[in-house]
Amino acid sequence: MKLYIKFMVSFRCKMMVKEELAKLNLHYVNVDLGMVDILENITHEQQEKLKANLAISGLELLEDKKSVLIERIKNVIVDMIHYRDELPEINYSEYISQKLNYDYTYLSNLFSEVKGITIQHFIIVHKIERVKELLLYGELNLTEISYLMQYSSVAHLSNQFKKITGLSPSFYKHMKNQRIANLECI
């Protein structure tokens, strides 16, 4: 039996889900991308208890099929951008379609209808969040970040960064350095 739980793909969230399943003596095969494969049928009582326990931890058991699919799309994108060393070589649309075994046009239309933004915009926002993280780490320069995040050029990255944040990447990095300098003065 598959259960769909709204959680980000992180070690901490996976552990919280696994702990809640163990409390209810539920055996699972896999906990990944917001989805749990449970070996046995779950009773209504167990499902309600799991739902309540997950809510306490800030997680949500999803029951609506559209919501489940939207969460799966979001989790694939977040995993692809934030938790992979390299972005896929194939088009994002093809990657998402392959991961979820659905036609991309269907996924795209559903996502836009429910979330009010396109999958492409959601990807761009997350790519920019990842760029912000990489800028804050300071280990890579903007050219390296641009290459890592598969932008066609530093100018393209800079334009998208400014469109999303209102700041240039260099100004954003300067602000970080200024905050560090201010903290050192305290």
C-alpha cells in the first residue's frame, strides 16, 4: 500500500516519518520523495493516528490525488536541484515525466491549475535559491555556479537572479560579506 506524505526530501524528515511508522508497528519498504511504500494494509485507525502524529511534527498525510501528484512534482524538483551533485543532462520536462511516469503536458497543466505558476517558474525559483546557497558558501565563483546550474551564461543567471530576488548576484554576495563584517565588529 502506498501512502503519500507531504515532506521535503531531507534526512531529518525521512527519519521523522520512519519513527512515526515504527510507533504504529507499520513496516515499509521505501520512504522517499514524499512517498512511503507500506508492506501491509493500514487500518483507518492507524491512518488517522499517523495523520495526527505527522501533523504534530509539521508533516501532512495527503489523501487527494491531485495534491499527491503536485507534492510528488515538487519533491522531484527540489531533489533534482538541491540534493543532487549535478543537474540531469536531459530536459527537466523529460526528467520529471520519467521520474513520475506521467505525460509532462498533463503534469504541467495540473501544476499550473493547482499552484497558479508553471513548473518552469517553480524550477527557476528553486535554482535561484540554490544559487543563493552557493553564493553564501563562497566556494564557487559566479562562472562556476552558472555552469553547475546549467545556465547558458553568467549573464543569463544574473538576469534570472535579479528578476527573482531584485538584486544582482554580486550585490547579494556583497550583502553577505557586509553582514559578516558587521558581526565581527560586535
